[in-house]
Amino acid sequence: MEDYTPDIISLTDENGEEFSLEVIDAIDYENEHYLALVPDGSGTTEDDGTVVVLKEVIEGDEYYYEEIENDDEYNEVSDIFAERLEEFYEVDRD
């Protein structure tokens, strides 16, 4: 049995607060890359079972993650993640 090593990323919000999230899935959709993330258990983020969906933005050699502002885009991407993740997690589609 292989040891599980989670993919953890550290993010800084608009207030300068740093927190860590675990990547539980990633997809490419409509020429964009998206991540599904949950709190990593370190206590830097409240774990209320919410999955955070972010879009990856590349500027030069830098990678950034941002919220999806377009409602249609967000709904399409979150539905894809919900379908993919409901085999492993209890998914509430509200």
C-alpha cells in the first residue's frame, strides 16, 4: 500500500490572511484549469464540508487562483466536480 501524500496549496486572501487547502480534484474545461479544494486539516481554514472551486490563472511564470465570477461558468464547473466527487463524498448540490 502506498502512502498518501495530499496536494496542499497555500493561498493568501485579499486581507493578507494565509490559509492552506487540499486539492481533491482538478479539471480542464473550456481551455481553463480549475481546482476543487477543501481545508487541509491544519486549522488555518474552518472545515464545514464546503468545497472551494477556483480557476487557475497564469501570468508569465506565476500561477494565481481566483474565484469564478461568472455564474454560468461557476455552475457548469461545479456541476462537473459534483459528478466526479459524489462517488467519494456526500455531495449537496445546493
